[in-house]
Amino acid sequence: MTSVNELKRSFDEWYPPDTAESWDSVGLTCGDPDEEVARVLLAVDCVPATVDEAIERGAQLLITHHPLLFSAVHSVATTSPKGAMVHRMIQAGIAHLVAHTNADAARLGVSQALAERLGLTDIRPLVPALSPALDHVTVFVPPDHLHELVEALSAAGAGAVGDYDQCTFSVEGTGTYRPLPGAEPFDGEVGVVTRKPEIRLSMVYPRPLRSAVIAAMRRAHPYEEVAFELTEQPGLAGPTGSGRLGKLPATVTLADFGRYAASVLPPTVWGLRVAGVADRPIRTVAVCGGSGSPFIPAARAAGADVYLTSDLKHHDTVEAVPERRWDGGGMDEEPMALIDAAHWATERPWLDVAAARLRDRFGPAVEVLISGTVTDPWTAHVPSAAQSEAEAGDDVVPDTRV
């Protein structure tokens, strides 16, 4: 038997909820964590069509990328569309789990799946997430009290690195001190210089734990006055983050890359919009699943030849891909091109990755299905007359631009 909670724990491991944006709503929307799950359906959106599909296909758990309830609600009565969906799922015995911005930034998340679908290599985060800022504490302790101090610091959160805890470095040395009048030394006499073997112990911990770690150190240390050093370490760029940057196997034109991207991304009625000069060379590609307008400057700074994302706005695109760019005396380097794909199409590839991970972990105990429902809301594309003529001539460029 596999429970909702077991599946949720796996998703929490792969897509940690604490990495979601503060405005986001991830985790269980509805459902009993202890209920048994034999079949899971994965979809981009929780909408009536995917809820109906989950019921028709006999799923006990619906996992979607987009939340059903983005913000706090005061009612889930059936008189509202979202309330009606919550009731429909509960009545059908279906739990709903969301992995949204926590799945966007993950190492094997939404943008990574998009980059891999496009065949990119040397993939790395476009905007890397920084690891938490750390403190590095070094404390001097008598050898007989080393173990006790390590235990106390570890209990307060120090020494945890990835999948390891009690991570320390120590070296032996000699400590000296002279107790002054009024002191109550652990060892030694007032007015006499004392020399004792000591261990120089070093550990790291997340900066928000500073008060707890220092307090634990003072409680566990035998000395009346604890000698220690504290160094702040900045967060470091890690393997997670927003968007991805990678390379194509060979240089192609923007027109050819646009056609290629349209052929490998999940099809939608409106396909792709491309901004840029058709014969511009393309080798370095930036991508971001979902709405990626905020990362246009990052893509340009990273040296991308083209940035593929969704929900691009007119003014952002005009500013990012001008007709000409001048440096004050002549033509500047060729501007980065942009490709605007359907929001749903840029996130749908992640479902294959998430499904494969679930199948690998739970095997035949849980049947994992991927929704066949296209939830891109645009249902028709009516080209202008000029575009229709260009397409009739098998030419994706009506003038000098794609």
C-alpha cells in the first residue's frame, strides 16, 4: 500500500516546499494523507477537464504544476468554480498535490526539462539559487569535552552539510590564559598563567541559527569565558535556480531554431512567436518554463543568442530586441532574439520527468499516468493576410525578421 503522504514526501524531497516563492501555494490542496493511492495522474493545470480526466481514469491522486488556490480563500462552496472542483475531487476520493515554483527552480525541474527537450548541453541555471548564508564558528575546548560540545552544537543545527551531520574539523594545540581576581576558572589559579592542551573545533551552520548555536556552545562549554571566532560566509551559487542556459550541438539560424523548437515542444494552436533577425546565428540558448519576462536581462548578460520562454509582453520584447542597437558611434553587436511559446507548452515536458521519477521510486505499486488534456487556453490562430502569404511560400520570415 502506498499512501498520499508517501508520494507527497517524495515530491517534497525532489521539489522542497521551502524553495517555493512566498506568494505561492504548494502542497496538498485537499485529500487525506493516509489514503491509499494505486493510480496517479499528472497535469499542468487543475481545471475541470483534468479533474474529470482524473475521475474517468480512476486516479486517487492528481498532481499538478499550477495551484488550484493561489491565495487564501474564505469559502470552498460549490457556488464558486474552484470550490466546486474541490468538492468534486473530495467526493471522488481524489487528493490534489501541487508543485509549482518549487518545481520551477529544482535541479530536475520545469526549466531543466524544457532545456533537455530542446536538446541543449552544458545546462546550468540561468539565475542560480544561492545556498543559505552560513556562519563558520571556531571554538577552543579541552579534549575531554570535545564530544559533548560537538553533540550540543549539532543539536542546535551546526555541522549539517547536505546529507551529513556532525561535520567538523579539529586540530590540537595549546591554550593559555591567566585568571584575574574575581574569576572562577575551570582549571588553573587566579594570577597564574595556565597552559593547557585544547582542541580547535570548527563547524558551520545557517546564519539564522546563530543565536541558538552560540547559546548551546556556552551551555555545553566548561569554561567560564568561551573563546571562539565567528566568520560570515556568503551564500554560494548551486545547481538549482530559475531558468536554464545551454548550448545547441551546432550553430543554426534563428529561423531554423524556431522551426526546430516548434517541432519538439508540445503542439499548441498558436505555436511560437519569434522576435529577431531570421539569419541570426544561434548556439547559446536560454530558457525558462512559464512566465520568464523578468529574466530577459539575465539571459542577455549570460550571452544567450536567443531566450525562449512564455508570456512575453510587448514593451519588454521591443526593448530587448530593438531594430538596431547603437554604442554611440555605430552598430553594436547583434541583439539577443526572443521566442514566446505557450505557457502550457513550456511546462508540459516536466510531467514526463516527474512521472519517470515516480515510476522509478514506486514501481508497479503505483500506476503513473500523464494527462492527455491540453490546457493551453488559446483555441484558434487566425494569421494576418501577410503571414498567410508568407506561409504559403514556405517562408517564416515576412521581411527581415522572423
